[in-house]
Amino acid sequence: MPPAASPSPDPAPAFSALIRTASHAQHTEAESSAFMSEMLGGRLGVEAYTRYTEQLWFIYAALEGAAADLAGDPVAGPFVRGELFRLPALERDLAHLHGDADWRRTARPLPATAAYADRIAEVARTWPGGYVAHHYTRYLGDLSGGQVIRGTAEKTWGFARKGDGVRFYVFDAIDNPAAFKREYRALLDALPCDELEKHRVVEECKHAFALNTAVFRDLGSRFRLSA
């Protein structure tokens, strides 16, 4: 009898699964930060939410400000999707939160926010794979956990459902978020990079979460948290 065939090795995990698993600890640390826990628990006022939303504006200005230049890039280009863009919604939210269309006069990035935005701008100029790492950590988070923030903000501070104040979290141009996230993960799986480059992307994803955690820490130092 011919020898039994050796079992075929298990296929390598898809890159989208690998990046999610490898950055899980950093992701958990970011979303369980003291500032976010206190804010989502309703123990901070709308001023804290407003300041947080301001920080998002600086981060997304860096992320989306580079989008046009990267639209034709073979690595980053497929991720540049207009239906994801958040700046117009953020600007409408901030005008509502401040009660003033001239909110840019007083909005300032915290030091951690400036460092985060600077890193996004740097990789956008020099490393498309790094840009993808930041794109992934921001937008897939907005489509997922961001919806928890929206619901809490509506309940806590009385914003209209999916209205001004929480429009950042409303993706009107995406009819089926679950299908969109599947398509996004397929783009990650098809990333035209070798294994070494994919490892670098994973490490940058971890760094992105760490930068986000630093923003929460900076915010927490400026708002008294409950004991």
C-alpha cells in the first residue's frame, strides 16, 4: 500500500486576522482608558466630549489631508474611499458643540494629539503601508466601537439620534457597514506587500493604538476623573 499522505499544513492566517490579533492588547488598552471609561460612563460633562471631538479633527485632518496624494498609490490607494471621510461631519459637530461656526479660533491639539497627527503625516509622505495601518485603526474602529460612543453621547447629552454632535459616527454613504468591513478586510488580505513589510504594518498598527491611548491619557489629565 502506498504510504498515507502527510496532512497538509494549516494555511497561514489572513492578514486582516493577523493584524487584528497582533494588535489586540494595544486596542484593548486604548478602548479601556480611564478617560474613555469615565466619558462613556456619563461621569464627564459635554465639555470633555467636545475636547475629545476637537482632537479627532486634528487627527483626521492629517489622515484625510493626505488622501488625494495617495489615491493612486498601489498600496494605500485602494483604501482611499470617499464614503469614509469624516472631516465634514466633524466640522459640523464642532460648530454644534461650540455653538459657534468659528470654533477653529479656540481649538488646539493637545501635545499627544499633535504627535499622533505628525506621525500620520510622516507616514503619508514616506510610507504607504504605514498610512494603511493608521487608516485601518481609525476607520474600522469608527464603524465598530464608534457606534457605542454615538449611542452613549445621544443618551448622555441629549443629541438628536444621528444628528448634530454625533455626525462623526454616522456613515450615511455606507448602506451596509458589515459588508463594507468585509470588503475592507479583503483589501487588507490583498495588500501587495511581502511578509517583512506586513510585519512593519502590524507594528505601526500597534503604534497607532499607542498614540491614541496617549491622547486619552492627555485628555484624562485635563478632566477630573471620578475616584
